[in-house]
Amino acid sequence: MAKAKTFADKLAKASHDYTKHCPKCGESFVPIKLVQAEKSKKTGAWKFNEKFMGLCKCNSKGITG
């Protein structure tokens, strides 16, 4: 027999915050894609390194410049 789901259970699930939070400032992380261009030492060609990061209030100045 299935468990009866009450309206209070539905509200609790809807109001739950599933994002990760910064330990320093407590703000939630905003996922961004950081793309950096680097010049290869062997060939001299440009290549792009892509990395996904979490951006919050305390590290936004260091990442975005």
C-alpha cells in the first residue's frame, strides 16, 4: 500500500533548496562555464580550455576579473 502524500509534504519538497552553498559567504553557487584561451608551446596554436565552475558573491571578482 502506498504512503499517503499530504499537502504539507508537497510544500516541504517545493520549498527545499537543492543548490550547493559557499562555505565562506553562504550564497548559493551559480553554475558558469569558464573558457580560457591558451597558446600551445609546441605548435604555437591557440586552444580553448573549458571548465564548469560554481560562482558566488565572494569569488566573482577573482574569476570574472
